[in-house]
Amino acid sequence: MSLRMPQIRFNDSDQLAALCKAGGDALRLNVLRALSSDSFGVLELAQIFAIGQSGISHHLKVLAQAGLVATRREGNTIFYRRTLPQNDSLGGALHAALLEEVDGLALPEEVQARISTVHTQRSAASEDFFARMAGSFQARQDLIAGLPQYRDSVVALLEALNFDAHATALEVGPGDGSFLPELAGRFARVTALDNSLAMLELAKAHCERQALGNVELKLADALHDDCPPADCVVLNMVLHHLAAPGEALKQLARLVRAGGSLLITELCSHNQGWAREACGDLWLGFEQDDLARWAAAAGLAPGESIYIGLKNGFQIQARAFTRPAADDRLTHR
């Protein structure tokens, strides 16, 4: 007669072992590095790392079991992002130390090139939408959230920041120009940037109707072109159209003068997948913590926030982030 020894369970040790296992592979470390300020779907990661879908799925499963990545559904696609370490929980210090070391790595040039290709593919889809749908832009925006539903909240944030009479403003992606009169009445000089000629023509017509003499319209890409810094940079419902929102905030933060502010109006995270086709959205809103984390990585401090619930089930977040007045870093490239 043989005695069967009871199986000993090491729950805490198993959790640490999963974390160590996840960090014990070079490809998985590079995946974590690629996810530092971005989210990617399985097919995108397979493209970026030149590996089959089943192979990248296996590595993502290992990372997920260790609590290093989390998933979020965007329509029919599941995107992966890094999770933040919880320093007061088991493995939290190890998790934080691993990500700190990972962020010091340089991704191979071919991986960086493929990431750029993915971003280009995303951007092309968005630009194509706005080129085709400029005439019906406002009607499509109104399906989710038109400017009248959040205008007063953004104005309240502007008033609370108390800019002086000589301050300047920059609106990125002004749409049909409906918010430009609010900026023109509060700032000495306003610049509006858009990389869509069709949308810029709509904004130009609006400025002419309103006789906004202190507004300059420019066909430019705020993320890549040389743009003048401003005391206040405004993005109204723009971030969910950008290919890499986290990286975009880093670039946009450079356009904010020391002591100035970045104002963002965005949708909170939602599951209305139809918005991709109907409104050209690349992302289905954002978690509040995502914006705060990306802004902090860009050197911006959180300010006032306003949240607006809409009757159609969407929720809007209007957020102000400020560059410290003592920040003397270069504010433009």
C-alpha cells in the first residue's frame, strides 16, 4: 500500500515564479518595451515582431498570467497594454523594477520600423475617413458628442486657468472651427493646426463668418512638423483619432510653454464599436488613468477635471494638465 503525499501549494511563490518566468524571455521583454506608451492588437504585434499569430499569442498569455499586461476590447479587436505595478502588493516591487529596466532598452531598429508602419497604417485610415467625410463631419460627431454638449465645461477650465491678455493658444484638429471663437475671445493670438485640407477649409469658412482676425490656420501635423509653442494647447475630441495617443501626448506637451496648460476633451472608455465606422474613431475612448499616466510621462501635472454624462450613454472627460512654470526644457523641436 502506497501513501500519497498531499500536494503542497505555494500560491505566493507561484505568483512570483510567473513574474520571473514572464521576464525570462528576450521577446517578451521587447513586447513590454513596445507597450510602454502604446496598445497593440495581436495581429499588430505579430507584424511588429515578425512572428506567427499563435507564437505571439503564447507570449502574451505568459505576460498576462504574470499580471504584466492587460487586455481591452475595441470593437472586434482585443488590444494589449502594460499594467501598472502595485507596489504594496506581492511582486509589486519586482514588477516596477522589471519595467524600469525594460524602459532602458532600445528596441531593434527593424522593430521600431515596423511599429512606425503600424502607426502609419492607423493614421492613413483616419486621414482617409476625414478626407471622405468632411462634408458630414458635424453630423457624424453629433452621433456621439457635439460641441454644445461639452463647450461650457472646456470654457470653465479655460476661465479657471486665468490666462493673461497676452497669452496664446493652439488648437490641434479644430474640426469645423466651432470652438475657435471661444479661443479668439480669450487669447491674443490663436493658431489652428490640421493635417486634413478638407477639414481646414471648413474651419477657414467658420473663421471668415465670425470675422476672427486673430486666428491663423495652418495645414500641418502637430506631432511631426515644426510648430510654435503656446500658453494653452487644446485638443477637443482629437486623441481617439491618433494612431499612438500616449506618444502623441509627449509630442504635444512640447508645444506647451512653461507654466502653460494642455486641455483635453475626450470620451471615456466605451464599448460602442459602431463609432469606428461611423465616426472614424481609432480608439473607443480612454480610461481616466491612461490620460493621467501619459501626461505624467510627458512631464505634465494634473489639474482640474470635469466629467459629463450624456443621455446616449457616452461620458466625456475634460482635463487640464499643466507644464510646471520652472520647466525650462525645450518646448518645441
